[in-house]
Amino acid sequence: MSSVVGFVGLGHMGGPMAANLVKAGHRVIGYDVVPGMRAAAAEAGVETVGSAAETAAGADVVITMLPVGRHVLALYGGEGLLAAARPGTLFVDCSTIDVADARTAHEAVLAAGHRPLDAPVSGGVVGAEAGTLTFMAGGEAADFARAEPLLLAMGKKAVHCGAAGAGQAAKVCNNMILGISMIAVSEAFVLGESLGLSHQALFDVASTASGQCWALTVNCPVPGPVPGSPAARDYAPGFAAPLMAKDLGLAANAARAGGVDAELGRRAARMYAEFAEGEGADLDFSGIVRAVRRRSTPSEASEASEASEGHTSQNGTPA
Ligand code: NAD
């Protein structure tokens, strides 16, 4: 059944997600504060309007895909989306935001007489364009069921994780595992370099042994063992380091709020924040291996490895 969907935030993720809803036969009324984003969405068949509130006026469902929680809460409040919508409208926030902000958003939506769902995604821009995102949702089962056909028009999988905020909780827990495991894999490769172990030998062992994980077998942080990993293209993202820094910050906030002693999560958040503010600003998060290598005492083995990495880079610049 086709729906009228309000869509706010037509950026890297929201733009292609809205386009996929149009392709699936839904009427999408979209808004982004940046005129260029509205223009690109209009080319994909989104009906663009001049304010966020106008997207909600005739919508069955309002989807937001915004940078952080304060954007979502600001757009929900005042004369914004919640006030403009018809009673009972379903509000699906797909942004990655603080668990606490997501719960505040749920309360605001309910207080205004509407239905809330948090539904952050994994899969990145490539997944948004291909319609292969994974959604992890928090809210009532009936609201998840109502959103599911739309989520599956933008993705390949939608998991109902529990009550308000559970989608964001699943997202930050997963990405905390990912951030820590990428640092672990990077440290292991740099340690292997100093011990004279080749990248391929370590990969061949660890990828089929107990060190096996996604950070190693899919997004391998050194070039060579996994031809399609970002390391093979000078760390062009992929999943950009600033987004990993953001997600680890959200995980650290949630851990602090819950009194959880997630020491490695905190350390990973600090390492990624530093990396993303410096050389990692435009790199895939697996580029953290360079920061690990740089912080290590130089040895003949690691210098040789840096040199060979530079030699294999695709654009000819030293890695
Ligand atoms: P983006 O910056 O490309 O898009 C956000 C859009 O929101 C921008 O176009 C911006 O102009 C718009 N916006 C900001 N304030 C607004 C307002 N007040 N009214 C209307 N529009 C407004 O970011 P993105 O990469 O699309 O990410 C969106 C969300 O998805 C973030 O929460 C991010 O953490 C999450 N996410 C991103 C990725 C990724 O790979 N890019 C992956 C998973 C999750």
C-alpha cells in the first residue's frame, strides 16, 4: 500500500533513502535546510517544500534523517513537525542519536498524540543508495509493523529491538564492538610488523582462528589480504572516521549515563575523536592503523611495511 511520507534531512543518507521510497511507489514530500539537497531530491521524484513543517501536514509517516539529536528534537518541537501533523501520524527517526535524546523524542511524539519509532541504520551511503540498509528499531510492535514496509523499501532488513530507544541502543552497542575491534585488529597488524610477520600470514591465521571478526575479514585495515577493503584505496571511505568517532561518543555517553565501566569503549572514543579531528577527517575508520603505527616506536619492520603500503597505493601517493 502506498503512503504519503514526509522526509526531513535529504543528505548523504536521506537523499537516496527518499529516492528509494519514490521508486517503491510512495509519495514523498521532502525538506532539507540546504537548497542543493532539495534540488537533488526533486530530481529523484521527491516533492520538495519550503519548510520542515510542510512535509508533515498531509503525511501518514514522517521520517527524519538528521545529523544529531538536537536537530531532531528542535524540528519536532515548537511550531514544527509534531504540531503540523495529523493526529496519529507515525514519526520514524532514522538518524543516529543519543539513546537519551531518542527517549525524549518518543515522549514528545506521544504527548503530541502521534506514534514514535527510533530506527537508525547501518550500511552507509552505499547501502542507502542500493536500498540494502539494515534498520534497528525501538518502539511499540504495532508501530514497527506499520513502519516495516517503508523500512524494507529502503533496506533489506529491519529488526525490532525493543521499546523506546532500543534501536539506538543496538546501534551504539554494535558500533562500540566495531570501533574497539578495528583498533584491536590494527594493533595486532602493527605488532605483527614489529615481529617480522607478514600481513598475509597474520590474516591467513587470524581470519580462520579465534581472532576472526568483521574488522579483519571485510574491512581489513592493511592493504593486500582483502582486495575490496578501504585500505586498498588509500582509506577512501567506506565508513568515515568522524562517523565512528560520533557513534563511539554516543556509546560513551550511554555508558556514563548507565554507570557502565566500558573502559575500552571510552579509550576507543578518545582515539577516534583524535584521529577524526586530524589526518582521519576524510578517511575510512580503518585508517586508524596509521595512528597506531605512528604512535609506535619505529623499527625496521614497520618502516619497511609503510614503504610497501605506499608502493601499493592506487594513486601513487605514499600511504
Ligand atoms: P548529512 O549531513 O549528509 O545529512 C544530514 C542532512 O540534514 C543535511 O543535508 C542537512 O542539511 C540536513 N539538516 C540539518 N539540519 C536540518 C534542519 N534543521 N532542517 C532540515 N534539514 C536539516 O548526514 P548523513 O551522512 O546523511 O547522516 C545522517 C544520519 O545518519 C546521521 O545521524 C548519521 O550519524 C547517520 N548515519 C550515517 C551513515 C553514513 O555512512 N553517512 C551511516 C549510518 C548512519
